[in-house]
Amino acid sequence: MWPAHSELTADGLDLQFGTNVAGHYALIILLLPALRAASSSTSKSRVVVTSSMASYLNTLHFGSFKTGELRDKMTTYELYDQSKHVCLTNWID
């Protein structure tokens, strides 16, 4: 939570976005075959993604996921809040 502003993932994403969004998404994609195999007509598998109150403090700023002018203007707290905001959306149905 709230790493140094300069920290990025190996792919060059903001570290908080990479951890809280891209990492969770990648895990869910890897789990999908097992989840689908475990589902039946009477029992569905599901993944529940939770967030925090921080998700209501910001919205998405699409130019800030990688290094650049918009990201440089944002604080570490704003980057965190935006990464938690994504958890409010429905990624996969």
C-alpha cells in the first residue's frame, strides 16, 4: 500500500495498479478453466472481488497506468484510490 511513486511493475505499470488490478485480473484468468470445470447447472463457481472505501475517492485516469505526465501529477494516494476504484467494476461475466 502506497509504495514510492517511482515504483513500477516489470511491465512498466504503476505498481499499485499492477498489483491491485492487473495481478488480480491475471489470477482470475488463470483460474477460469478450473472455475468453469467446477460449475454445474445447479451450482456456479464465482470469484468475489472486494475493494475498500478508497475506491470512492477517485476514478480512472487512463493515461496514468504507465509513466507519463498524468501519472507524474498524481500523488501516491490518488494512484492507490484509482487502483481500488477498478475493483468496483465487473471484469468478467
